[in-house]
Amino acid sequence: MKSFFCFFRLLLHTLGAFVYGTVVYPFIDDDAKNRYVQKWSKKLLDICGVTVKIVNPELLSSRALIVANHVSWLDIFLIYSVVSGHFIAKADMANWPMVGWLSRKTGTLFLERSSARNLKSTLETLVKNLQARERCIFFPEGTTGRQGKMLPFHPNLFEGAINAGLPVQPFALRYIDRNGQYEQAVDSSGDISLAQSMKNVFNSDYILAELTVLPVMDTAGMHRKTLSQQARDVIVSVLPQEQPPAPENRGNPPETARDRQDAQP
């Protein structure tokens, strides 16, 4: 019953955005558009029962390429509730219900990762937007990952910040329950559909979305692979990761005593 009520409220919220986006949005200036998207995103999170906490807001840079770990479909709205900017997203997101429409309206750049030509064009547009004093935002993992198991970062788009001569600013996103543990209801990785993930969120009794703003990273003289790894390391440093189980020692020979050397074959 709770999930149905939340879905109905979200549907009305989205329909309102469609009307506003068609009648008013095209005719207002960028500042007004950004305020509307921020307000709309905050309301969406409220409808979903998500409480938002921002850590280190004073570190937020007005000019940077923002990168964040990717956990859920909620991530876009969580970030939009804090900052304005142009997202760079995978091409199939353009067809997602609700998310795709908002993404197109807010000037998202859609990237076809399998196309080198499209990547080059996206990179050129990214540099142009950054140089025009506009924030750009993307998820370097390329897809959603389960909390505590962050995926490797794709380095290609980090080249945009290097070419634009602007810093990278990492965001660390996490969703926790009342006990401070990772809230699994937000998980949209693997085979979990968007509909199922939304239902899980609606049925959760408490979700705290925590966005930690991390210090900017200078890109001067950096290589994109090094930069992407450093950005990932900084995010991992504030997000507890699951540790792999210790390997069993069954069947292995005992360790050699410190005062003895292994016998030569």
C-alpha cells in the first residue's frame, strides 16, 4: 500500500514537471531553470522518503568536473538537489521513464560508449561547457554498482577537465539505514529493474542519502588514467568497502620459520 501511494505521488509530481517543462521551462533563463530542477529533485527525494545530508558543502567549487560513485537511479536527483550542471550519461538513459525526460530537459550529454566518434564529440562538448563556466557531472564507473563494491573508473572523460584546465571534484554518495549501515533497498545494479528498485525504495522505512563534497583535484600535468585512479581512491577513502574473505589455508604447507630458509628443489 505504501509503495502504491508513493508511486501515485511520484506520478503526479512527474506529470506536473511535464506540464511545466512544456509550457514554462523553455522560456525562463538558466538560473530559473536550475532553481526549478533543484526544487523538483528535492521534492522527488522527499516523496521517496529519502532524507538528504550534505557533508562539507563549503568545499563546493563553482567550476569543476564533478565525478561520483554510482549506486542508484536516485543519484542524479541527489546531486541535482545540491548543484546544477550538465550530466554525461549513457545513451540508453535517454529512454528511461522520468529520468530520461528530466535528463534531456536539463541538457544531459548522452554518450554511446561503443562509438569512438561519439566519445570524441562528447569530449569536445564537455570541454566547451567547462570553459563556459558550467559544471559537468558524470559517473566514471559507467553503471551502477552495489554499495561497498565500487567498480573501476573509466578514465576517458577525465581528459575533458585536463583539456579545459579545470579541476576535478569528487562526490562520495552513500545511502544508509537507521543503524548507519548501507541501505540495500536503493540497489539498482545487476538484474534489478528500475521498477523493482523503485518499489524497494518506496517500501523502505528510512533512507539517509549522504553526499560528501571532497576537495578539488588539480589536473595540471596529469594523465587521465592517473587522475581517474586518484579520484576513485579519494572516494573509496570515505566509503567503507567490503573486504574479501581471507583465503583458507586448508591444504597449504605451513609458513617457513623466520630463522630458516626454504629448501631448494
